[in-house]
Amino acid sequence: MTVMDNVNHSLELRRGNEPRVDSHLHPEGSFRVEDHMVPTGREEIWRFTPLRRLRGLHTDTPLDGDGMGAEADLPQGIAVQVIAADDPRRGSSGFVPADRIAARVWAEARTVWAIDVAAEAVVEKPAYITLTGTDAGVASANHAILTVGPHAKATIVFRYEGSATLADNVEIVVGDGAQLTVVSIDDWTDDAVHVGHRHVRVGRDATFKHVDITFGGDVVRNDTTVEYASPGGRAELLGLYFADEDQHIEHRLFVDHTAPKTKSHVVYKGALQGQGAHTVWIGNVLIRTVAEGIETYEENRNLVLSDGCRADSVPNLEIETGEIEGAGHASATARFDDEQLFYLRSRGVSESEARRLVVHGFFIELIRQIDVPQLEERLKATVEAELDKNVSRGP
């Protein structure tokens, strides 16, 4: 079976007899780069993104750079290998590029990684895969396929560090009855540009958790999509981000309920401080006609710590059937709570420490849900470092 045969088979499985649902947020995909026009910024899916700061990833800058290093720390039960571009595992998730950058990565990625978790393996320790940028002056492309066998259990941590211009695609296939947690950490230096696409296919009665953490980089735009292969699948998408001066952080999510009795839960929280700090969160849930008995909820909260910041938050629900258990969404963007600050200061807490306590309280519930103790401590320290740069100096 060729790559394209596998892709077409996956699409048939995903779509079944479902009619195509037109969505301005998720246009029909294509593997052909020429089918995707160069974005101008007037398109709905690009209107928030600073295209001039993408260093040509969306146009024709060569993606053949050698500016990324990779290393893996893998417990027993997880294997990583480099595979050929025509390996049939590519496209096994049902992934189809929905924009020009994703299509370019599919066509031009010099390295394709396959990460496999054996069926029924119970991997107690997290696996760490670290990609380190060494040169932001060249553009690189990576493609990875993470496959988790039926009834396996694992946690995979992707760490992005250093200085880079990177576009990547990550396909994730969660087998029937499997439990997978994926943590993605963008902790770049200030000059990095990263445009990432993640596509997840959740099997029957499988559980998938994704934790998306973004602190570093000049421009980071991550696009995460989820679909369901069979009934009973669950997806939990958590996100935490902190934007500094002139930093652009954008998260776009699409949960496509393609099977009945499936569940999804999305919670993203972000903080902003500094002139020109900009965050974007676009959430969309599509409930297809076959997706009866599903439950879904999406939520985004933003905490603005100073003047000169901008937080765009757009939740969406597209419902094609009324036979559902529940569906809802919420979004809120608020300034730092002066009443909380006054309350703490009136009890002898300094202003800088009071601000730290409020921001830690805003993030801590989400950090605890990661359920990876080593990462929880690291994230608390990272939030503290961000507060040293920002909150302690006040608005």
C-alpha cells in the first residue's frame, strides 16, 4: 500500500457516508502545495497571524535547513526511528494539510520520525524527545508519526528549545483502549519562529490528553486537530501560555466529533504583559450528524497584566445533530484584579509578591492536571521566571 493509498483509506474511514461540512475555519485540505494559495492575511484562518514575521514559511522559503538537533530519552516499550518519506505510516492518522505550511512540510520535510508504543505496553516513565534549534537563519521542516498500540499506556514529552525557524507536522494515532498523554513545550529563545500542526486520531474507548505549553519564541502558532475513529473515545486538551513584549502566541484547535458517544474537554489559560504582547486562541468543535450522545466543552481564560497587550479569543460550536449529551463553551479576558491586589496588600503582602500569588493561582489548577510531577515543578519555576521579568515590575 502506497502513502497515498493509505491516506485515501484513512479519509474513507473518517468520513464514511458523512456529507462534507463547509467551515471557514477549516477549509478542505489538500496534500498539493499548489492547491493552497499564499496567504495574504485577509483569510479567516490567517487574519490574526503576523505573516511578515514568519520568515517565508508560508511562501517559498526553502525548508531544507539543518538548524535542528534532536535527542530522545526513551523508557522500555517506546521506540523511535527515521523512516522513508513514502512509508505507509504517513497519513495513517487521517491528517490532510489544511494550509500551505502544513502541505509544504508534507512535501519537503527532510526527516520523518516514527515513534511507536508497543501494544499493551504500560510505560510508567515519561519519554522525552527534545528538538533544539541551532540556527534561526535557516528554515527547517520535520514530520513525525506517533503510534500507540491497542491498550497501551504512555506519556510522551516534546520539548522545543534553542533558536530556530521551524515548521512541523505531528500525526498521532491512539489505538483502541489506549491511554496517551502528550506534552508539547515551546520554550524557545526570543528569536525563534515555530509553526506546528498536530493531528490526532482517537480509537475506540481510548483516552488522549494533550498539554500545550508555550513560553518562548518570537512567533509561535500551533494548530491542533482531533478526530475519532470509533465510539467511546475521549480527548482532553489543556494549554498554558505566557506572552511577553512583542511576542505572538497563537493556538488554534479543532475537535471533529466523527463518532457517537465521544467526549472532548478543552481548557487553555494565558497571561500577557508588555507592549505588543499578543495571544490568539481559536477553538472550534464540530458535532457531525453521526456524533449522537457526545459531550464537549471548551474554555479559554486570559489574564492581562499591563497596558499595550491584546488577547483574541474566539470559541465556536458547529452542531449538526441535536441528539447530544451536552455542549458548551466559555471565553474571558480580564485585567489584573485590583481588588485581589488590594486585599493582599492590606494584609502586609508586598505588591510584587501579591501579583505573583495571583498569577500563580491563575495557573496552578491547570499545572496540577498535567500529572507529570517533574514537569509540574519545572513549569512552576518557568512561571516564576516569567514573573521575575514581568510581574515584579508592575504595569
